[in-house]
Amino acid sequence: MAKFLFFIGLVALVFWTLGAKGRAARKPAPPPQPPAPPPQPQAMVSCAQCGLHLPSAEALPGRGGMFCSAAHRQAYEAAQAGG
């Protein structure tokens, strides 16, 4: 009977040791990152040549207003200078 209890104790010790090593090897998952805040709204302007609405950060300033491209700025300024 003593051999049987010793064997049960030994098996329990082995399982407890393996379980402790397994728990130590598993690292806790890093906490989830909070979602990025949404981008802030930007002021919109319209192209003086074609009327396209675009963010003011992307618009090109010129004589007579804001423009969606250098070609529209050039065309508008040429039309204003010509008459």
C-alpha cells in the first residue's frame, strides 16, 4: 500500500511540476491597443477654375483664389490677365 501511495504522490508531483513550467512559459497577451482616433475634419475649399471641392491642405493658392492643380491656376490667371 505504501508503494501505491508513493507512486500516486510521485505522479502528482510530476504533473504539478510540468503544469508550473507550462504556466511560466506562457506569457500573458499584451493589452490591446486602443483604436486610433479618427482624423480631424479639414476645411474644404473649391477650385476657382472648375469648382471642385478639396481639402484646403491640398489646394494651391493663387491670384484669385484656391486651385485644385497648377494647370487650373495657370489657366485662371491667364484668363484674368487677358481680359
